[in-house]
Amino acid sequence: MSRPGARLAAFRYRGQRPAIGGSPLTLLGRPKEGQGEGQSEGRILLETRDPQGATCRWPRPPLSDRQPRAGAPMPRPASASVSAAASVSASATASGSGAPVPRATTPIAAAPPLPAAPPARPVLDDAVRGIGFIALGYAIIACADAAVKWALPQVGPAAAMIWRGVFGAIAIALLARGASLRPVNGRLIAGRSLLHCAVTLVYYIAWVRAMPLADSYAVTAAAPLLMTLLAIPLLGEAVGWRRWTSTGVGFAGVLVMLQPDGALWRWEAAMLLGGVGFLALTRIWTRLLTRTDSPATIAFWLLLAHIPVGLLLLPFFPPPRLLPDAPTVLALVFLGTANGAAHFLFARAFAIAPVSVLAPFEYTTLVWGLVLGLLIWGEFPAAATLAGAGIVIAAGLYNLHRERVRAREARMGAAR
């Protein structure tokens, strides 16, 4: 006989005698697990007979539906509906008469509601924080470059590299707070660090030859365009015709800056343009190194490499003075610590914000170069330099826009 759904809801096995409502049932037996109607439910069945003599087979209720034995503590319900179910009286058989005797129970009150959580404090968007870190980092780098340009006539390029390496590596080690700085891809880190030392030497030679700070930054603006070209063979990136066109327009802006009889028509500018090519290559290698090494590790070994390279270059670039004066020493200490702090800010920014958001702020160094060069040395770039730099920056920003479009199209294609 199949069990009615209403009876199943009222049925409770109390360890003594089963009952439906208040009517007792006769327990006939407990078949083994998985037999009869309860086979799909995997519970022990009970065979009962109601007062009319009909035989029923019932699945044994789960533990959560059974009432505890006499004297056992009642579990605390999680809601009012559970406490109402727990307040149903148990049936007991009166001695001698066989009539059920109801046993009164006290309903259990529901647990008091938890106090509402305080409203969460608004968290600044990660992209905004990353922009703040990267903008501050480039401002610090520009100030450090101004400091070393001011100190170079007294110490020379080789000694300036040593000062930068010593205090920059110390600053990175302190900011890392005990994190491991051991490189994973040691060969690539060594190659990148040595190549970056060559870039540093090129800039220091140009500055010691009285090249204006803003002019050097204007030439540096071509680095993202060179990165676009180098990413094709080194990273396997595909460049469409739009980016090819904008890159060509950007190099036309470089020619505007380096036009004959212009302010940048000098061998230092040509040397600096070659250094910018090395700089673009080091940034491509940085993208590869971030797959294996932390940014702090990359920056630490880059600055540390300046010490032995500077020592090797001392015979070729001897310092004009054996011991610089106190203001020059302070400028060189600031150079090293500022470079370390800036690289740490760069690492923090690229860890919390997308590269496409942060890349345009690289051009803010040109603004800082204009301001610092005008305040310290009274330098101001020529009109052709500013016009060419504007063309280069516009081309770089367009390339960045196309990278965003391609990334968005790739995400949409992957989601389909």
C-alpha cells in the first residue's frame, strides 16, 4: 500500500511506537536498507499497521526530523518555523489503559537576529590609485634626473652611476620588507640590467654635455613607438595597418625634432635616440620577466648592476673632483633613493591597475622636464622640438587606443 503524502508529513518515529497524528501504529519490522519503496532514498524502512488493520511501509525519517529521547537536550532551532515543529507534543502510552497520553512541551524561542553589519567604507578604485602611484613615480624620476644633471659636472657619469646603484638598491631592499629578491630568470635579468646601464650612460653623457632635460624627454617619447615594432618579433604581437600608420606618423614627428639646423641637430641627440631603442628593448624584456620574477626583484638587480659597471667606467670617465661637496652628495643620495622609491611605485601601480590605463602617464615626464628645466637652468625647448614631441605623443596615444580596442574585441570573441 502506497503511503499518503499527508501521513508522511505527520509521521514521526520516536524510538518507542510510531504514530500518525495521535493514533498509535503497530511496528511490524524494519526491512534492510535499500528495500521496497525506500530503495531510491537509501533509508531504512518501517512496516506499520494502523488501527484499521491496514499495513503501511514508511521510510525512516532523517536524523534532523527525529525527536530526541527523554532527557536528551533539545537542539536550538535556527528559525521560528523549526521551533514550531519542535514544539509538537510526543505521544506516550499510559500504563494499563493503552490510551495515548500527550506530553506538553514548551516552544523554543527563535534566536535573536544578529545586529546589522556597519556600512562598508567606500574603497578607492584601483585604477585611480594606480594612476596616483604612476604619476607620483614619474614626478620623482624627473626630480631625480634633474638632481643628477645638476651633480654631473662635479662627479661625472661613472661616479653618478655608482651612487645611483648603491642608494637605489638599498631603498628597494628596505621597501621590499624582507621579501625574497632572488631572481628566477637570472640570465635575462642580468642582460636587461647591463643593457639598462648602457641607457643610463647615454643619458648621463647627453646631460653632462648640457643637453636640456625637456629635449631628452622629447626624444624619449619615441620609446613606445619602438616598442610597438619590437613586440612583433619578440612577443609575436600582430600590428594592423592603423598602428603601422600611426607609428610612421610618430617617427615623422621624430624627424621634425631632429631636423637639420634645428635645436636637436647634434650628435648627442642621435646617440640618445639609439639609447631610446635600447630602452624600448629593456621594456619588452620586462614584460617577459614579469612572468617569472617580481617587479621588486627586477628593479633591485637593475640598480645593483650600476655599481660594477660604474666602477669599470671610472678610468674612462674620471670624476672631476675626488670628493664632491655636501650639496652634491645630498643630490646623489636623493638620486639613488628617489630611483628606488619610483621603481617601487611603478611596481605597485602595475600590480593594481591595467597597463593600458597607466601607459599614457609616461608622457608626463615631458611636462616635468619643461618645468624643472625652466626653473633650474632657464631652458625652454624650441618650437620644432615641442611640435615634434606633440606628434610623437599623439601617435603613441593612438597606438594605445588601438591596443585597447583589440583587447576588448578579443575578450568579446572569447565570451561567445
